[in-house]
Amino acid sequence: MTDTPKIAVLDLQLEAGCTISPFVWQAKYALAHKQIEAEIIPGGFTSLPARTDGRSQHRPGIRDGDHWVFESLRSGEFLVADYLDAAYPDRPRLFANADQRNYVKFLDNWLWAASIKPWFSCYILDYHDRCLPEDRPSVRESRERDFLGGATLEEVQAGREDRLPLVPPALEPLREQLRESAWLGGDTPNFADYSALSVFLWLASVARTPGLTDDDPLRDWIERGFDLFGGLGRHPGLNPIFGLQLRDGDPAPFVVQG
């Protein structure tokens, strides 16, 4: 990695020190895949303007020398990954071709709809409480205004024990794909894996109550994904995501293969 300058990553950290943003997790994995060393610029949500000299109010991203790239905060856009492939074409590619990128975009959009959207309401108060103290007032005000229609974090998270069991069954297409190969990328991981893993790393950052059962077939892939690049996804401060306790009447969390 010494032949390439470090690329700075604008982190979005919680009080425990771990990264919350799936976009930042994608950037970290992308740089590791490209064999480019990451220099982490620590901080939370409200320090972004100061850390970017006013260039960004809300969007994380990277700085490569004097060049900044900020994510759009929309699933499936991958602005940082696209930049890295264009700027460093001699290093391992994140997208082999346009067809592969379209596949990853579809996967990312589907996974956000199937998991992050319902999990968001289940963990929104935990999300707030785990933020840096200086970020909590802004997080509460902006999330209640922009995402919750004026409802409070407490009101939205209430009753999550009824909603959490509904998410694992929706992930069956991901399990089915991973029954066919070790990675979403086939024999080796690629950006399809990194973008999907970023969702579960987000879950680990906020989930004070696990979101997946101990015996979920996704566990093997997730654990191997967290172990990639010397344990990149094993950051201190992350919560266990396995251990969801089901009640009588809850749906089966996954399809048992015969």
C-alpha cells in the first residue's frame, strides 16, 4: 500500500467509537479491496461541516489529496466506489462491468427496502441514544421531522417486539443466493458483498436488541464478511446482531432446507 497515498475517510461514529453509516462501511471495504490505505477522520454527524471546511453538511465521503467525493445518501449510487475504480484502474476493480454494477445496485436497493427501512423504525431510539452526546439533539430533531412525520423516536420504536420478527423472513432471497456460492461475488467477495455487509454493520452499530436469530443461515457469510481484511468489520463498540428471540406465533425466520 506504500505506493499509493492514503485516502481519507470521513467517518460517522457513535459514542462507542464504531461507524454507523453504511456508506462509510462501503468506503472502508472498497479501499481495502483496492489495496489503498484508509486514513480515518473521526467524528460524528454535527462535525461534518468543520471536518470538510463547509463542503458537506450531512454527506460522508472521502478525500483523495485535494479531491473530495461525497455520497448522495441514496442506496445504489456508489459514488465513492465509482470514483475509486476510475481513479485507480490498475488496482482490483470493484465493478467488473456495467452489468455487474447494475446487479449490485438492484441488490442494494432491495436490501435497503427489505431490511434497513423496517429496522430503522425498530431501532430509531437506540440509534439516537448511541450517537455522540453532541449529535443527539440534531439527530432527534432531524429524524422526527424528516422521517417520522413529527412522531417521537419513542413512539416509533415502541412495539418493536412485534415488528422485529417480520424482517428475517424478508431476507430469504439473500439466503437463496448465498446457498449457491460462498460470496455474492462468487468464489471471492466483491462490492456486492461489501454493499450488503454494510447493512448488517449498520445493524450492529445500532441494535441493542438482536435483529437475527442465532441459527440464521446468513450468519456464516456475515461472520466471514466481518472477518475480511484483517477483521475490518470487528470494530469495538458494535453490538451482537444474532440472538433474536421469537415468540409463539411469530413467522419462521428462514426456510429450512430439506
